[in-house]
Amino acid sequence: IDFWGWCALLYSTVFGSAIAYGLFFYFASRGNLVNLSSLTFMTPVFALFFGNLFLSEVLTPLQWSGAAIALVSVWTIENSSSSESIEIDDFDRNTADI
């Protein structure tokens, strides 16, 4: 691997993994885990978008359809409201009977 290959590897390691996971766990400790975890489904969509933008990759209609399904799915999860919520006290009482 030449110098630029090592630079690319370092960049993808630091920004693609370390910072991304750090931010994920930071926000996980402060928010709703269901909504946050649904955003992980956006990773392939961003990969397709940036591959198209920076590498001039041509996306097939099937890839565009998959990206659209992922976007609609994440939007649905983020905007849905659950009619049921589980309280920790209720959960502890129900499991104590087992």
C-alpha cells in the first residue's frame, strides 16, 4: 500500500468507525434507543449517495428503490407513536411472578 492508501485507511478507520461509534453511544445514552437504532439503516443509503457523488458510481433502479424503501422505513419508525409503553416497574412485577 502506498502513502495515499494508508491515508485512506486511517481516514476510514477514524471517521468511519471510531467517531461514528462514539457519537452513536453518546446519543444512545441521551435519547430513545429505538429511534436511534433505526438510523443505522441509513448507512447503506449514505454509502450509495457518497459513492455516486464522489466516485461517479452509477446506481441501478433497484439500488434507488432500496434506498427509497430504507428512507421510507426510517421515516415511518421516526414518526410513529407507540400506543403501548412498558414501565420498568410493571416489567419487574411481572417477572417476579415467574
